Amino acid sequence: MTAVTRRGLLGAVGATGAGVVVGGVAPAAFAQEPAAVAAARPRPVAPVDQEIARAHSIDYRALPQQVVGVDVEELMTVHSEGDVAPLRERLVAEVWKSADGKLPDALPKVQQGVAAEELPAFTGLRRIDRLTAELPYGLRVHMYLLLPRRTAGHGRFALYHNGHGEPLDTMQRTVQALIDAGYGVLLCAMPLYHWNPKEMRSATDPDTVVTVGNHNEFEPWETPGFSTLRLFLEPLALGVNHLRRAYDPPSLQMIGLSGGGWASTVYPALDPRITRSYPTAGSLPFFLRSAPPKPSPTTGDWEQRLDRHPAFYRICDWPDLYALAAVGRDRRQLQILNRFDACCFNGVGHRSYEPVVRQRVQVIGNGHWELLEDATHEEHTISPYALDVIQWDLDVNCAGRP
């Protein structure tokens, strides 16, 4: 989704003690035991920005009426680890209309050492590669692999997804922090947005190439035999295939904003090769979509909508997708929602499902899920505070792990 407003961001955050730590911890910290690292660096904490809070209504502080009578436990179909693989296979099978429920094993086309002038001026890189996913109907999606000059010895890679062409400030801040911490970064955006072409073959005439302006125009391509969700998710699968084939990293992290937050929720639910995920401002369960503080229902964009993809979203609701993204050895998900977000998925309705999903993953006993409510600002962004928490989680909770 695109922010309703964009303002200058978060000058006061540093005063709260939650400034950004660009570059994370020293490389040796990745080999320390988690307890030792935690003792040296406590989790960042930031208070609610009271000036912003006073400017917003009670809807930003109180649970909405829509949560009354909703039993989130009953919404969830993941009760044990044995439920995970069959549910994941059903979701994959629906996206790719496959019989085996397996992700594609194809690879993208790779161009090494490109200039990539369309990207922000990242520093500390030794090379940028362009990966191109060739999709059905001739649609192409580009991804950029940023290889750091300093790897910090941990060998980790991360995917960063900037969604529907979100402004580049959040991308630059977040990706630069990962590069400085020694991560290789696969930079992604949704089809049709940012650097991605808008041309594809007509749904009815394969000899005709048409220009598609936005995802709502995908409707002619959505049929019982083809899910347009494939156009969003297959590039990620091909990108991960390349990373595993070329670099065999010990872990893969995924961070995304808005539509990228949607992708950083759904794709890790389908692909357990994503070790840790940090979706930001990307989703809410369907029972909360009509809730305030938004003046109108937050239906979500094309890829989010139950009415556009009933077969997929009726397999399971979002609480199950959150659990699927978190369950597994060394896997974890931290969902980040901005309480005063100027765009979407704001308020405090998430408090109705957060303890249920967290407890369900704890009961399964393999993986970790939690939610960070960011009330330090009113932007549609990954704030400096949220980025600091992400870096802390990777450096501390994941220290001594792949």
C-alpha cells in the first residue's frame, strides 16, 4: 500500500534512547552465546510519543468493537507441528496450481556487476547483480543482489521487499544497516512497481503485449487455472533458489514494508527456507479489516483481498500464516505494526490476536512469534526504532544460531 501522507520522520526518536545502530555489533558477537550478548546489549525500548498520541482519537488506544465475540483460537488450524507441512502444501498448491504442493525449483537469469542507477547510493558494496524472474504471460520481475565488501564472518543473507514502490528512504536506511552488518541483501519489489516492467501478454490474446498500470488490472489473468498470486511470489522463490545454489547461506532473513510486509508474511509461511522474518505494516486478520481507526475498511490491495483470492485465503486466515512463518528450527517472526500509521493496519486491534498466535507457536515448541507495536511515530515506514529492534533480534536472539 502507499502511504496517505509522508512527513519528515522521527527526529525525536534518538532522544528516547532508541537510536539506530547502523552496522549492528562486532562480528565476534555472532559467535557468542545469546545470554552473553544480551547482557552486553539490552533490547531497545521506546515510549509512546505522547504528543502524537494526544493528536489521535480513542480508536488508537482502545480495542475495536469488531474483536468482540471473535475466538482467535478457533480461527487457527495449526495446533501441532504435524499440521504445518500439509497446510503449507495446500497453500503452495493453490498459488502454483500444482498437484505436489512444492515450490518451483527454477532459477532467475543473472547479470553480474550491473550499475543499477535506479537504486539508492548504497556504500560498502563489492558488487551488484541483477536477477530477473521470467514469469507467465511474459511478465518480468527484477531483483538486485547487493554483495557487501565486508561479510562479518556470519555468511547470512537477507531479502528486503519494498512493496508497492514505497519511497526509498526506508529502503535505504534498512538495507544499508544490513550491508554494514555484513549481510548480502536481495532487494525486491512487487511486479509493476519500482524498476519492474509493466508490460505483459494479454490474458486473451498471447500475441498482444499490454501495459498494466496496477495490480487491480490483473483481474483478467485471474482464472480457476491460474492464480495471479504466483506473479507476486514466484520471483521470491527463484531468488531464494539462486541464493541457496550460489552461496548456501546458513540463514535467510526477510524484511518488508507495506506490500513488502505482506510478502514478508506470506512467503515465509510458504517457504521454511526463510529463517527469520520482519513484516512491517503489511497485514491484519480479516475480522479486523473493517475496524477503526481507519474511516473505511482496510481491505488491502489486490494480493490481500479475500474476495479476489478466496481459494487461497479460505485455506487459512492470517493467524495461521503468522504461525507458518514462525514454526521450525531457528525460525522466528516479529510482526511490526505502527499504531499511528498514516496509511493502514493501525490502531491496537492486533492486541486481540497477538497473545493467541504467540502462545500457539510456543505450544508447538519449535519456533518463535511475537509482535512489536511501534508508537514512536505516525508514518508508514520501518522506523529507526523498529530497525534497531530488528538488528537487536538478529544480533542477540539469533547469536550462536545460523
